[in-house]
Amino acid sequence: MRILGIETSCDETGVAIFDDEQGLLSHELYSQVKLHADYGGVVPELASRDHVKKTIPLIKEALKKAGLTPADLDGVAYTAGPGLVGALLVGATIGRSLAYSWGLPAVAVHHMEGHLLAPMLEDNAPDFPFVALLVSGGHTMMVEVQGIGEYQILGESVDDAAGEAFDKTAKLMGLDYPGGPLLSKLAEKGTKGRFKFPRPMTDRPGLDFSFSGLKTFAANTIRANDDDEQTRADIAFAFQEAVVDTLAIKCKRALKQTGLKRLVIAGGVSANSYLRQELGSLMTKLNGEVFYPRTEFCTDNGAMIAYAGMQRLKNQELMDLSVKAYPRWPIDQLKPLNKQILK
């Protein structure tokens, strides 16, 4: 079986074709970073209009590179939520319309399930069950995963997500958009120990996250110190260290609570090299394993949507002719996969 996956939840247009026997056949990605850079963040209306321009050409390119025609497909999957409603509607409208015109079933995919399952695209894919840390610009969430669709939320952000805090702190430091990766690069030049940032919500029980106070602490630190390059690097290091330590503390707590030894990290922030290093060390100490998607599949992409869509297609979770988008869609509301279905 082959499925076309379409991702348009925010500021990246992703298209991919996945075969359940041969794996990923093609994937195309267009980033809107330059479009939104002048505004210091994503402008929803501009994002939607750009998805309108780019989605169809990317679909044509993905089919061409895979050497396929629409007649060779068995379904069309698209991100239905969560995300920016206008951007979601572009992908949902195109995906549902193409499926109808090609005589194929359409599958609505949960964006965060796509991220959670992205490591399944790798040769060293994790077995179930595992604990997943989904960490991106819009979400920070700890999930116990017993199988596809069997998700229990253990904790989530009560305000800013980790990626959002990275970007906002980078903006306070005068870094360009998107600031998170630039802050991490600046932190590589930083000195450990010069500044000490708090580890929010680690002094109390539970697995929820809060990063807005850390952003405020960073703002106060920036104002109270000289604006030379080394000081900025030292502040960047201290901020990144605090975020990563907080995530590591919560991961360790979640693994102990569930008794599991496998940890999956996915979402845009999972590409952060310092986070990978620290969580790798943590899992070595715990005699466990940590799994990530490759860097290009950490951010939003069509490959993860195609993979998740394939599982839902096999589970016969098909859309009717209506076009629906869900800006908010709790991941624990998804249906468990039929146990007879293999990945």
C-alpha cells in the first residue's frame, strides 16, 4: 500500500509518499522561514497563503521523484490538527479534494501523533511501550505510549512550550527568527557556571512543564548585564542548560513512574544537540535506550504524516466528504490501533 502525506499545520509545507513495504519513497519540504523573518514570528494569514502556492507543486514533485502517478496510490493523508486553523484548512481541503477526485480514501492525521511516530521511520525504531517527550515550538508533552493510539498524557506545558521559550528568549537577545537554533549555536561559545537559571516546577511532584518564568528570568538577566558577545553566549548557555536539565529531570521522573526503559524524543527541539547529549547520558545511567527521528524529520514534515496516515488507513479510519480542521485536538482522544495491524 502507498499513501500520500500532506503537512501544513504551521509554517512548513511537507509532502511525502510512504509504502508499507518499501518505506519512504519520496519527501519534499518547503520552509517559510524567510517569509516570516521580517515579522519575528509566524503570521498565520501569510502562512496559509503560502501553503496554497506550494502544496500542489510539492505533490507533483513527490510523485515525480517516486516515479508514481495518482493511480499508484491507495490513500491520501493530511494533517487535520492541532495547528493554525487557516494553514490546516489548506492541507485538509487539498488532501480531501485530491482523494475525492482520484477515487481514494482520505485520512485525517493528528500532528503530534505524526511527531510521536517519526522515529518509526528509522532503521533502529523503538518497540512499544515507551515514554515519549514531544517538545516543539507549540507543545511540550510527556506521554506514556503502549501502542499506536494508546496514549496517556503524563504531563504538559501549562504556559510556554520549550521551543516557544527558546524563540522568545532569542528575540530578547536580538537574534533573528527563528531564534531557537541560533540561541543554541550561541550557547556553544558560553561558559558553564557564570549564570544560574532556575529549573521550573522540578521542586514539586508531577510532570507538567512551565517555561514562561524562565523566559522572564532570562529577560531580567539580559537587562542586568553588559551586552557583549561573551555575556550573551554565557546567558544563552545558562538558559539552554536550564531547559534541558528541566526536561531531563522530568524524563527521569516519568520513566521511574511508568517503569519503562525506552524514551522517545520528537518534535523540533529534539534536534537540539545538547538535549540529545544530556538525554543520551541519562539513559546510559538508567540502562535504557533513547530514540530520535533523524534531524530532517524533527521539524514538521510530510514523512511523519504519511507514516501515521498509513497506520490509520489500515485501521479504516477514513474521512467522509467534509473538510475539517482541529486547532486543538488532545492526543489522548485518538483511537487505539487494531492489534492485528502491523507497522
